[in-house]
Amino acid sequence: MTRSAHVDTFARDHLPPRDQWPEFVFDRPELQFPPQLNCATELLDRWVQRGEGARTAILGAGGLRWTYAELLAQANRVARVLVEDMKLVPGNRVLLRGANSPMLAACWLGVVKAGGIAVGTMPLLRARELTTIVDKAQVSHALCDRRLADELAATQAQCPTLKHVLHYGPHDAPDELEARMAGKPPTFADVPTAADDTVLIAFTSGTTGVPKGTMHFHRDVMAACACWPPHVLRPRADDVFIGSPPLAFTFGLGGLLLFPLAVGASTVLLEKATPEALLPAIAQYRASIVFTSPTAYRAMAAHAKEHDLSSLRKCVSAGEALPAATRQLWKEATGIEMIDGIGSTEMLHIFISADEAHAKPGATGVPVPGYQACVLDDEGRPLPKGQVGRLAVKGPTGCRYLADERQKVYVQHGWNVTGDAYLIDDDGQFVYQARTDDMIISGGYNIAGPEVEGALLLHPAVAECGVIGVPDAERGQIVKAFVVLKPGHEPGPAMAAELQDFVKRTIAPYKYPRAVEFRASLPRTETGKLQRFKLRDGG
């Protein structure tokens, strides 16, 4: 390991043992990184140093536009507030709470410049979920949109490590963070972090509903920028990126912040990028590259011809499997062949993909330059073409869970085993089959069935329950709950609606069961373990 700049050594102290790391592959010239590396310096400062500070960096609501020089100044001021006012030392974890916006981007970059570790969180998460994340990562600082303050306040009351919190507001309603930034110079000497210092902890739900923190280094961020974008996406400096995934998702962080900055392009950060809002926004901002989910593309296809999408040249789909019918529907509506891909929070971003010229309906693509992939049987042996097995991948990024025994499940014999079932077709393309665990992927969101079960069981009417994903034409899958009620409670539409609303109030609303079926009993083993496979099979 290189010379760490982290004074707070929590992250380094809680990395998995070295013998549990995947094999990392750095066999390309662009993946040779210097020992000391701060990815914010590379992504932001270097453009201004090269005299290109006047280029547009970020666009937001209400006509907000920041150049690279203005974004740099804002990020530098955030870094100064963190260090000078909030007493952050390198290695501290900083929770980021907010919908996509220019200020959230400045906060992320400011944390990185100051040597902190960014911990992004979905805006919809409740205090129950936030508390788990804060405790797991021992978060000490938070920068939060004022409109999300209540859940964070409830979290802070339960988390003694979370001592330093500042709020920011929409661009037309600044708050305490902006007030402190206003008194700071627009310069900052970026902390000379090591290439293998942790820069972000991205949380992903496990099949048990217990979140896993995935730890990524500064070099991982730059490796992600050096692999899929130049070889598959091929963005240009004059591109305008836009999309729906939150910056708290690594899919959104890469597609809507890291990748545009890496090539000197601009990005549009919208708080609400629903299919209904995304189409007019593409026209308004003359966006040329869009990132969203198959569910959103399907919804937008029906209205695409109502908007001027002539600026679009690249459409990226990820977050869930892309149905061939959705690919065809979008192409008929826009004339654009989608770029599909699979990535994971553990791998940081996309590692199997195909560009427009090699896109094949129903297939995800081939390993991105810099990565290797294969399909393994249950004994860890590579399978021949045409046989379904477990997807395994290795490259310059990989899984390092924060103090989690599940590291030994995800990493096997040097491979990252993603939990996806795939086969390789006769053309060498990887074709998605299913998830190999109990994760439900609905509308681009990963939802752990056991977590929804836990929320339902908090309701006084629920005796027991089981949650699975069931196929859905629009969302890929939806969450379905099988519920056994306690005596004295009547099943029916009113009770189903009551349980749905209860789940929305207890955990993130997108996790609620869209279908509820009442049962007299649930299938269980002799030891009482719920048999979800029987629920899937109609038992």
C-alpha cells in the first residue's frame, strides 16, 4: 500500500483481509496510476489548470449554469467549510443527502478534495435505514438538503458518531452551508490522498436486507472513467449528459458526474427526472447522452415523438435487464440503438456492455476493455457457451465490503461473483437469465425482499409474511407480499392499502409491495424457514 493521507484510519482498518480481495487487473497503460492520487483533482482542477475553466460543467433547474471554474470554486469552498468549520480530518466519513443538483455535486467533490470519504444516500431513505448506514460506516459528518432534514435529525438522535451536520437549500433558497461558503476563499489545496485511499462507501442492499458498504479507492474512480466510457460510450467534450439515476447510485455517480467531468463535458442534474420530465428536459437542454432504466425508456417511447430529441446521440440503459421488446420500441420511436450494460455497486460501474454497432437484442454484450468475465458452475469451473451459470468478473475495480462476512460469498477464487445467472451465446455475447439470489429489481431499483418483510412485520395486524419479485411488463419485476393476518383483522383491499401505506412510511416508498395476497399460512421448512421458492412457484 502507498502512503495514506487518512488521519482517521477507520476505512483502512476495516477493509477485508487481503486474501479475501478479488484479483485486480491493471494490464492497460491507462490503468497505471501514480501512488498519490486525488480523483477530484483529476476530474475538476486539471481543466481549470489547462485554461478551460470557461467550459460549462453543470446545468440545473431555474437556468443555473456553472462553468468548470465556478464548480471548482464551489467545491473548494465546501472543502474549506468541512475542514475549517466542521473540523473534518482526512478519512472521516461524510453522509450526503439530497436529490441530484449542482450543489450535491459540489458537496461530493468538496468531500473528496478534503480527503473525506463520501457516503451517498438515496433521498427517499427513512431514519430506520439511515441509522443502519451511519452506524455501519461510523459517519461523523453530514451535508443535507434542508428538505430532507427531518429524517436525518431522527437519525442523528440515535447515532452518537454523527456530530457535525450542515444543511443546504435549493439554489433560490440558500441555507447554512451556503452562508458559510460565502465567507470562504475560492481556493483549496487538495489533500494528497493515496491512490488506494478509500474515497467512497456505496451502500447496496443484500438479500437479507442488511446493507453492505462497498469501499472504493481514488484509483477505482479513475479506472471506471478509463474503461467503459472511452471504449463503449465514446463521449466528447461537447456532449451534454442527462438522466435519472441518483448520484447516490454508482450508476448515477458515474454517468451523471464522473464520466462527463472526465472528458470536459457538461451534465444536467435534475431533482426529478421521471419519464414525463426527462423528455422535455432533453429537448430544453439539448442533451446528447441520456442514462436511465429500461422501465423509463419504455414509458418514454410512447411520447418520444412529441418532443424534439434531435440532439440525442447516445442512450444508455442499465440498472436492470433490458428486454428486447423495450430496445426495439425505443429504436422505433427515436431511431437510436440503445447501449446496454451491466454493472454493480461492488464493481463501481459497467463491466459488460456493447456499443450501438454490436448491440444484440436480448444480450448484454461483452467484457469492457480492462475487464475479464466468464460463467462458472457451482464448483467454480468455467462453463462452455450456451450453459447457464454464475457470472464472474475481474478487472481494475472489485468488491471490498466494509467489515462484512459476505465478502467471502461475493469474491471466490479471485473472481467477483455478482449474483447474476448468465450464459454466453455463440457470438460470445453474455445473455442475462435471472438473479441468483432473492434481490428484486423493480424499475431500476434494487429491493431486498427480507427488508420489506421486516417492515410489514412491524404492522400490528401482520402475523407473518413473505415477499418475492414477480414479473411485470412495465417494471421488470414488482414487489409482491404474501401476508398472514392476526386474528381479528379482515383481509381485503382496504387492509392491502393500509399495509402498502405503512411500508411507504417505514422504509423508502419505492420498496412497498405493489401486490398483496392474503394467505392462511405460508410454506415453511420443518425448522420454520420460509420457502420463497414455493411462493414463486405458486405454492
